Amino acid sequence: MIRRLFEGKLLSFDLIRLIPKEGLCLIAGGVGSGKSCLAYGILEYRHLLEPRRRICVYGFPEGKRHMLPDWIEPIDNPEFPEKSIVLVDEAYIQFHSRQSMSEKSRFIDLFTGLIRQKGIFGIFISQTFRKLDIGILSSAQLVLIKKPPLLQVKMDRSELRPLLSEALSAFEKAAREGYDPKKCVYAISNDLDFMGLIVNSNYPPSFWSENLSRPWLGVKLSEMIKTN
């Protein structure tokens, strides 16, 4: 039933089968590689699958919230609702690796340790892994990598460089075979012991717009720092 409803519309079945009901998913990749489009596609898929489940976006700019459909609830409190789905775009803004002694860092340690007990499915997006709090990195059940730029492969966390290099090689091979890199994702699932490239993995959700991929356009950096 899931295959008939969603394959070829939002996500491929190869990607659907990797997405956990609860736990933490990380999405990383270069600027313009399709990270946010993938994340919002996952949200719409889960909304269609579980229409009564609460779906939230944390830290979304207040002046841009009209771009979200009415079933996505913007929240500003990091006490994420139990049994909800929560998206944190540009997660390094809220949970930067340099905030190692901060209150938010201590919170993320608790959150990632108890995320499944609380029935939460969290999706964190970042351009690179090195900017994220290590507690997020070490707790993910699913990592989705959109095409990484060469400098990310060379300069991200040393323990992840071989993985990023392998992902980049897979994207380059897929491009030579005629696949659109924006419709591919390199996936690593702890739950299913899967690692590899999924081609034609996702398509834009029904409410997608390019403005949604750049919600911080026009938001002053000083205001972002003050808020976070």
C-alpha cells in the first residue's frame, strides 16, 4: 500500500523503507543540493501517512511562516512535543558544535538519548557535519547526504571524510549515468545496516517553492545570533 501511494510522487520506496517512525535523521550536503526539498518531502509523506500526528518546524523565521502549509506548526521552544515529528533546518544555528558548554548543548544530549522513548522523529539539516553538536552526530539512526562539495569532503570532521568521499564518488558515477544529482541521496541506516546511493529518491512536496529553501533571506544575522 505504501509503495502504491507514495512511490514516484514524493519519495521512492527504497528511501521510504529506511525512514524510522521515531529517532533522529540527519541531512547534509552542499548549498543548493536539495536538502530542504528532501526534508519537506519527508514531512509531507509522513503527514499523508499519519495525518493526526503533530508536525513541527523549530526556529523557523517568524516573518516567513506564511510559506508553510497549515499542518506544519512553527515552534520556538526546544522542548519538542512528545510523539511529534520535528524539523530543524540549518540546525547549526540552534545547535552549533562550539556551544559545547551551553544550555542547548546539554539539552541536546538529553534529547538525543531519549528521542525514541518520547516517540519523536527529528530531522536535522546542516550544510556540514562539523558545525553540529557531536551529540546529534553520534545519535542518528539515519543519515542522508545530498551531493557534498569537494571542500566539505576535504575539510569536514576527519572521521567522516572517507564516508563523504565515497558519497561524492557515488554521485559522480550517477551523473555519468544520466541521473539528476538533486534527485539522488546517499543514505546510511543504522537500523537496517544499509549504506549506498538511492537514485530518483525524492521529488518536491506539493507546497514547495524556492523561497522555502532560503527562509533566512532578509533576516539580519544579528537577530539570528540574538535569538539563538
